[in-house]
Amino acid sequence: MADIGLAVVLVLLEAAVLVAFWFWEGLRQWAARDRVEGAALRIWLVPALGPAGLASISYGVLRVGLVVTGLSQALMGAALTGVLIVGLGTEFSRWLARSTARRDSKRIYGK
């Protein structure tokens, strides 16, 4: 029973911290009404480092014998990796669209 309770507490704590971080970063960008210096790096650094930390937690609790907690941490790490991949794919497609539009405008208007 302690294994399941620990798994639930860790997952809820991690989700709450992640939501609070994204809310805080969004609030900073909204208050600045412009791009905040280093915001993109911070927003992508958290999901990038999160799975590494969750993998180490998962390994540690599996070694202790808390199987459910270890599996829940591994699943959270996989979910964060998925969010990272989707988010970086979206950012790449936006960059590619801006780059193409900039190149086309230079070709059309000669700037």
C-alpha cells in the first residue's frame, strides 16, 4: 500500500511543479508583453531534464523494491519525453515557416 501511495504522491507533486513552472513562465511573458530573454530555453530545459531525473528516481525505487512507484516514474518520464518531442517539433515547424517566409520576401521584394 505504501508503494501505491508513494507513486501517487510523487506523480501529483511532479505534475503540480510542472504546471506551476509553466504558469509562472506564461505569466512572465504576459507581463512583459513581449518575448522574455531565455524563456524558450527554460521552457524546454525542464522537460528535457525531467526524464533524466525521473529515470534516476525510477531506478532507485526499483532497486529498493517499490515496483509501482518505479513504473509510475518511468511512465512520467516517457510522457515528459513525448511532450518534449511534440513541442520541439512544433517549434521547428514554426522556425521553418518563418525562415521560408523571410527567404521568399527577400526574393520577391529584393531586400
